Amino acid sequence: MNLTLQQAADVLGKTPDEVLFIVQDKRLKAQTLRDTEIQYNDDGTIQFLDEPSEPEWQFKFDDVIEVKKELEEGLDGQLLEILND
């Protein structure tokens, strides 16, 4: 099952920017979908379209759950326990 960036953020209890930081930190794998701002031509060239777009990210559900477990067991989980006490 694949998740969008917002869905992954909701599962992890993070903002989308925090999820992308986790991706940048190589703790979570993400796949980018085709950028709608770029058109890929059959001859191998690309063409930039006039309308800017946001990149779309896709995450595997199992990977997101694994990161959630790591966060709950790691520093995030410890901080949450301290704040709840």
C-alpha cells in the first residue's frame, strides 16, 4: 500500500516538512512521482511547462510503520513519555 506525503505525516504524527527531513536523513525511503511541471517527450528530451507544480511523494506503508516504531522507541518516544508524566 502506498501513502501520500500528507498520509505519511498523519501516521507519523509529524508535519510534511518533518517527514521530508526524515527522508533526507535517510531514515525513510520515498519515491517521487512524475513531476507534472516537466513533459517527457518520446525522443528522450524534456519540455518545461508553464505551470509550476509541487513534487508528489509516495511512501510504502510498511516503511512508514517501521519509522513510526523507531521514533516511538527512540528520542521522540522518550520525550513524549517525559511530557506526559
